Amino acid sequence: MFRTHTCGELRLSDSGNNVTLAGWVQRNREMGGLTFIDLRDRYGITQLVFNMEVNPDLCKEARELGREFVIQATGRVAERSNKNPTIPTGDIEIRVEKLEVLNPSQIPPFTIEDHTDGGEEQRMRYRYLDLRRNENKKNLLLRHKMAIESRNYLASKDFIEIETPYLIKSTPEGARDFVVPSRMNEGQFYALPQSPQTFKQLLMVAGYDRYYQIVRCFRDEDLRADRQPEFTQIDCEMSFVDRDDILNTFEGLAKHLFHSVLGMDVTDFPRMPYEEAMKLYGSDKPDIRFGMTITELNSLMKGKGFPVFDQAELIVGITAEGCAEYTRKQLDELTDFVRRPQVGATGLVYVKYNPDGSIKSSVDKFYTPEDLKPVLEVFQAHPGDLVLILAGDADKTRSALGGLRLEMGKRLNLIDPKVFKPLWVIDFPLLEWDEETQRFYAKHHPFTAPKQEDIPQLMFGDAKKVRANAYDLVINGVEIGGGSVRIHDKALQQLMFQKLGFTDEEAANQFGFLMNAFEYGAPPHGGIAFGFDRWVTIFGGGNSIRDFIAFPKNNAGRDVMIDSPSEISEEQKKELGIK
Amino acid sequence: MFRTHTCGELRLSDSGNNVTLAGWVQRNREMGGLTFIDLRDRYGITQLVFNMEVNPDLCKEARELGREFVIQATGRVAERSNKNPTIPTGDIEIRVEKLEVLNPSQIPPFTIEDHTDGGEEQRMRYRYLDLRRNENKKNLLLRHKMAIESRNYLASKDFIEIETPYLIKSTPEGARDFVVPSRMNEGQFYALPQSPQTFKQLLMVAGYDRYYQIVRCFRDEDLRADRQPEFTQIDCEMSFVDRDDILNTFEGLAKHLFHSVLGMDVTDFPRMPYEEAMKLYGSDKPDIRFGMTITELNSLMKGKGFPVFDQAELIVGITAEGCAEYTRKQLDELTDFVRRPQVGATGLVYVKYNPDGSIKSSVDKFYTPEDLKPVLEVFQAHPGDLVLILAGDADKTRSALGGLRLEMGKRLNLIDPKVFKPLWVIDFPLLEWDEETQRFYAKHHPFTAPKQEDIPQLMFGDAKKVRANAYDLVINGVEIGGGSVRIHDKALQQLMFQKLGFTDEEAANQFGFLMNAFEYGAPPHGGIAFGFDRWVTIFGGGNSIRDFIAFPKNNAGRDVMIDSPSEISEEQKKELGIK
């Protein structure tokens, strides 16, 4: 061992002891005849002191030490005259008697400080230096802790971790696969898993009863803001359970993590049908840390001669409390916001309920104050409030207003970053119609069971209206996990494939092994998968999953530190039979 | 929940309680007016009983249940008249009052029994049925337990689990990479990691101090007996440590696993230099559960006119106690054994020390009993013993005799499968000379440090003789892990690359990011990686890692259950820009 203690553990009670520490030079200061060095390791920072009068040679050596040099120092623990209450070792310092440079360092390209001067690109290129910064260290330690606690909880509930293969088979259904050419089977390819879905279902067929895995998954998508080509899931499946058993079990996991990782007791996990979430929040992952729910205004605002509203499928609004005095500029900003392509509205109507009781709207031409009064009433608005209204195609308008609601929540500081509000969104639609290909797609995946009471609807009625026995766990407006009760009955599975427009042959080709397995005694089962990167990010109060991944890729799917992807040799390509 | 209890938990004390169980029909027997069903789940087997007199309809229904049907049964727990002491639930049975078939089953293609009638190919194709068998279940549960206990131990020693990327960069050094074409960066490829070696070293540079990960690794090798294209490692790295700190830490891990998983206290972990292992056992992974060590005979057997021995670089032998009465046939078998290409000797010489004290050898033409006496003496042979001798090129002959030693250990039942004998093999050679390419290769990898005292030898002497600061953990003749102290000094790393015949440019190209990282304060560090599949296999007393992997691939790298690898669509290939 190069040390007797870490840089985070010495206290006043160690005074007088001879110790050896090793770590990185965080700072090097001269004060009169004294030289102080802050020595850093993963565990903390300890102050080293060198005295020019006592040992001038050693002190001169110490003065030469640059930032990020790796050193080993031996000396006696002493009480500091000038204590630092902000760090746990702040009561003591080491009076160094022996010093060794274990490795020098070039001057780092950016400062290793909480507020660094390094830009994103630079920090990603030197990720091994960026990772030295406290914030990143804190994030990775949090991730470790959450993984450990997840495993502990799941093991305590009789879940067993089973590793499923990474070299699997490409299936055209769903997102794009990464593929791996096989040298031993020329012209053939493995695919990297988008999730271990079929394997975990096979494990249920195999009788493993409760399975989990913290597992890497891969999706070759065009990367948006917060996506990575490889990401980590906590993947789980259970047998002989119905939906509520599953929700209760994983509510338990979430409670355990809140408690053991954040020291918080979060106990309320309301359950909200998808339809209600869309209606009230314009989102299938509502942030319920604040209200400002959506109200429908069709009956109150149609038929008054305003063509936009008269032609709209849906008119909906929210109230922003105390915003009646918003300026023209502020209102224009909001209009610009809703017109962004990501939000997608064409315009914004406002109704100001002025503090003096008067009413002023952007559609005064079409609506008298008498017309608007019932609108304010339905919102239970007070003088001083502002009502914001969007209209148009029902789905798009709801979702746009959901976006505006979040924006207003931020602007009005209604969203407390220290509060966690989980929510189960349930009863998702089973199928989504795709106009382009003129067929249904499974909203979750083709093995998701419809709700029992909706099976007749699926067989004989309007398939669009069928609800799935599926659920998402949402925390603070972020979907951190989703799952479903699965189909375990062959006839129902065949019906489902029919609805998805698969011929028997196509179904057999793509999912034959799972269909076969279902003929040999498949138990009722269901499960869930959590986006581990996202969950850690939410718990860490971060904005980007990239800050919670040790070696993330950039938006072009590149690792700029190792410079990957990269060319491979002609010989490699030849061996693989690819060009 | 479809059940109130599992099939493994009911006891006599539950008698009289009303319970619901769910599981698979293991067996269905009629005895007079009674029908007995063994109901199986992951947790055990419980006997259900149906009485034709009490409820004929239900009993008839029960008689229709085939093997592997999934059923749910409700009834009262009752004491059995005919107890079965071999299972934990053997004192009770359930008098069923209500029965539901949750899913029927076709007749499985092989029996789900400990001794199944299914062949390997069949069982792999229906792996989800094979996995229902006790033996496989036991193996996967053992694997789960070992993973949990490994994590617990490592976490208790301040190791943090950090996930490293799976989509990395291909490096020509070492085994063949699997590559992944990048759609977003046409013509470029990611590679799947053969190990997270460089990333864990970067994490040490980043100050994480103690890292571990249970992680999948990939190697595109021609598969031999017990290799898989994807395999799992317990991958670890530590900073500010020397070799003995590392060995002690992971000896601790092994002891913890022996204790917590097998309930055994294994405390003796001898350390043996590579050279000694080769000399005494003809192997760098000796099975030290038995002796029969190798003795050199050059001085005793050369110069007696036997040309084979006179021309041999090395003459070595072992004693097989009590085998002097081996027949011609038995000796011929041994000769055939050593002549196998995997063993590689050209012939076998024996010396029988007969029970009556006389000496008989296969080289009596060249050696008198007086010549052979000293040979027997050097082996401390007793009347009744048999000495077996090989000669030829030193390295090959040692290794061939090592093979013969293991064979004799098996034949003589000297190897106790219930005993575990770990061993650290240390001081491996740093470099291996390759005749074909006329260059050195790193025996471990290019970042392995030479032993401090051998650095002058590396700089100025015979590089072949330089020992690495590297070590393997061997249990019962199986290498279950290996690692080394790493180079953290830039100059030494450059020297190493020189010896490996890299130009500066090649080194920078392939390992530039690691070389760069070493310039910014790399701490002294080292680590180890354990082959998790092998370790579990050893602990489980198995012969093949395949039996300890949920969904293994066959010798052609194929998963016959999902039929992978497979063709992908032309469209996929076009998108990836490959042919």
C-alpha cells in the first residue's frame, strides 16, 4: 500500500499519529515561510504543510509540485490553527517529513474544479480528467449506490439475476438494430439487443418466477437531446401475478431507493389512466408537482363567430395565477414558444382577468366580457390571473398545451426541484395506427396483453380503442420505466399478430421461438424495465443522462476520447466478408 | 397473485389452512380412487391430491392434466399418510377443492427430469424447457448467488461499480474483435470489448481508486471446447497498491465466496512462480490437489547410448505409485495418450519397480538395472511403483508430462472433486517471442509492468527472461482469473512498445488516449479479471461453462433456439453501407 489512510478519513483524534497519504495535488499555496498543499483522492482532501524553516529542502521540493501531480507524503497529523469547517478533515493537517513524486502531470487542459473552465468538447476529449471533478464523481457514486440498492431490494424479493445474451437476432419490428457480422457464418449477422424482452419471457416459461438484470441495451436511432446508442435498463419480469402485484412490487423498489439513496420517504404513488393524463396534463408523463390542469372549452367558446375556434376540433386552456399583468413582450414570448415545431401550435389566445375585475383578451373582437366570464368561472380564476388557450386538432393541441403548462410551471417557479412526485400512468392504448404504412403498430410491443374487458373490442370492435394492460412509472414528468402484463395465451397472441398485419409465416419467422415456447406451459406473467440512466439522472437532480454515464457518446454517436467509431483494416473486412 | 404460497414452503404446521398454489404438472399418478399430482415451481414440489369419491368431477378433470400443464389449485393443507422425507414439503399434501388450467402444454420433446432423455441438440433448441430441469436451475441460482456475494464483498471493500461502454474501438493487438458497423458514420465501425482494460485504467487515472464491474466481454475466436463468443468477467482495478495488496484483496474475495456460497473455509492460497509451476507440474495452472510432481533426469539418463534421450533437450519423469503391475495394454493406452496432438509427445518410456524389487523398463536395451536404480531413488520410488518418462524439446516435453500427470491423477483417483485447492501463479514472463512474425507479443497485455528488479534486463539484457508483475488465480487446475500491476510511467510504457516493435506512430494510433492520460497524473495501479463463467462452473462442480450460462451458443457460435446469427434485410445492409 502506498498509504496508511485515505485523504478523507483523518480527524482531530488522529493528532500526533504518523501517516502516509497518496493522491493528487489540488492546490499549492505559499504563505510566508509555509507551503500548503491540498491533497485529493476519491475520499476527500487533506491539507499538507511544509515549513521552510524546519526543512527548507523539502519545502522547496513541495513548491515545485504542479497541479494534478501524483504524490505520496508521510508526516505527523497535527491540529490546524486555521480550521476549515467545510470539509470533514478540516480540523487537521499533515506536517510532512517525507515526500515522493509518484507521477508528474502536464498542466491539465482545464481546471479540475467544481466550476471548471473547460468546454463540453474539451471535457469529453479528456473525460478521464473531467471525471476527477467532484460533480462527476458524485454522479457515478450515486449510480453505484442505486445499482447496489436496486439489487439488494430485488434479491430480497426473490428476484434472481440472470444474464441474457448480447449477440442475438435482428427483428425488423421496433427501432433499428445494431448488427454484428459473423465471421464464422459468412453473410449472417447477430444483432445487439434493444432489450432482453423475449429472453425474459422465455425465462418465465422456464419457471424462473422472478428475474431481473441490470443490462446494457442498444438502439441505432438518430440521437436526440438525451439519447445514447447504448443505455442501461433495470429489466424485470414476474410470473403468476396480475397488474397490481407488479405495480406494488416496483413501487416497493422505488420507495426503497428513495429511502436508502436519498433518505426520503416518498409513499404516494397515484395511478392515472392514460386518457386522464392526456386530458388533464396533455402528456402521458405528467409532472404532477404542480396543478395548472387543462380544461376543455369547446362548449363555452364555439359558435361565437371566431373561425379558428369554430373550426377547431378542440379548444383547451390553462390558468396562470397572478399573470394578468404580463406585458405584450411576455405574451409574445409565449406565442413564440407554442409555435416552436417541438410544441406545434399555430397561435395562442389569452384572457386577462385584470386585478380591477375587468377582462381583456386577444379575441375581444369575437368575445364580449360576458362571453368570457363563464370561461374564467370554469377555471375558478381570480382577478389577476391569466388564461391561456390553444385550439386545433385534439391530440396535437392537448400535447402543445401540455408543453405550455410545463413552460409556465418553470416561469412561475411552481416546480420544486427538491420534491419527488411519482405517478403510475396506466391503461395505455394497445395499438397505434400508422397513416404512412396503413397498419397498426404495438404501442408497447407485440406481447403486451390487452385489458381483459377490452378483448371483445379487439376481436369485434374498434381496435384503436383497446386499452393495454400496460403502465409507465413517471417521476416529475420523466418516464423512468414502463412495462405490461404479457400475453401468455397462444390464441390471443395470434389475434394480436393478425391485428398488426403479420401473416402467420412472418410471425413464425420473427417470433417463432417465443410462439413455440408458449405452447409448452407459459405461466401468466408480466414485467417492467426501468431506464437506469434516467432514473439516476432524476435522483441526482441532473438535466442530461450524459452526466451520469462514465464514458458517454456525443450526439453523433461518437466517443471523442477514444475516437470511435473508426476505420477497420481491409483484412478485418475481408475476414468478415463485408465491403 | 395467482397463489398464496409457493410450491416449496408449506409444512406440517400449515395443516388445515386453505391455500392456493400455481405451477407446472411434474407428474400425474392414479392410485385406486385417488389422483396425485406433483406440482412444481422454482421453489419446490408440492403434492396435490384428488379423491374420486369426494369429488368425482374434479378428480376426472385432474386426471386429464398432462405433463407441464400450468395450473392453479386451491385446497386445504393436510398431513400425508405416506410421507416423503426427500423433499421439504414431503410431510403434507393439498386436498384440492378448486382447479384451474392456466395454460395447457404440448407433450414436451424430452422429459423434464434430472436424468432427461433429451440429447444436447434437442435441449439447446428448447432451452426454455431444458432450463426447467433441476440441474440447470441449480446452476443459474448458484451463478446469481456468486454474483450477489461478489458484489457484496467488493462494495464492502470500497470498490464502486462503474459501467464502461460496449461500443468501443477495434485494436489489432490481441484476439479478433467483433465489430459493429456505424450507420451514422458510414464506413466506420465500433468494436465490442474483449475486456474493459483501457477504461478501467482510465478510471484509475480519473481517481476512482477502486473499480469493479461484472461485465460481458466478446472475442471472435474459433471456438474450442469450452469457449463462448461472449463471456462474463468480474473486472477489477485498484490504485496506490502493490502486487501483494492486490493478491490479498482478491484472496479475500475468493475466501468470501468459498465461505458464503459453498460454506467452506478455504484459507491456504500458496504463491508459486511461473517457472516453478512449469518445472514441477508442466503447467502454468497446476492442479495441486495431488502431488506426482515432475523430476528432471538429464544428468541420470543421458550418455548411456540411448539416442532419443541423448539428443533430447530435456528428460523428465513422474512416479505413479502402485502401478508397477500395469499391463501391456494399459501402458499402450498411456503411450497413445501422450501421442495425441493435444499432448504432443512422440513416445513414452516406463520403468517398473516391481513388487519383488526387480526393475523392468521399456529401455532395457540401453539401461541396466544399475543405471535405473538412481532414477528410482531420485523419485523416492517404492517397490510396486511405475516411473513414466518423456523426453524432447524442453517446453513441449514439460507440458506433455503435465498432461500425463493429470491423466494419471484421474486414473488413480487422486483428484478429489470435493476439495478446492487455490494457487496464485506469479512472475509470468513479460513477453513471448513469435517465430512467425519475428516479434515479441505481450503475454498478458502491453500495459503489464515488468518486475522492478527485471527492468535493467528489459533495457539492456535478454527480453525473453524478463518477468512480469503478473499473476493468475488457479483453482484445481483451472485458471479463473489473471491480472497484473500496470505500467503507470510514460517512459517505461514507451520502452515496452519499442520491445513490442511498435513505432511511436502505431502506439499513438492504437493507444494514444491511454498514453496521453498517463501524462496527466496516473497513479500506481493494478488489477485482475476473473472469468465468471469458469469460476461458477468450478464452484458448481461442472465440466462445461455452457451448463452455467442461461442461453449459451454452440461450437459454431450459433444460438440454435433463436436461430442466430441470421440474414438481415437488404435495406438494413444498404443503410449501413455494407455488402
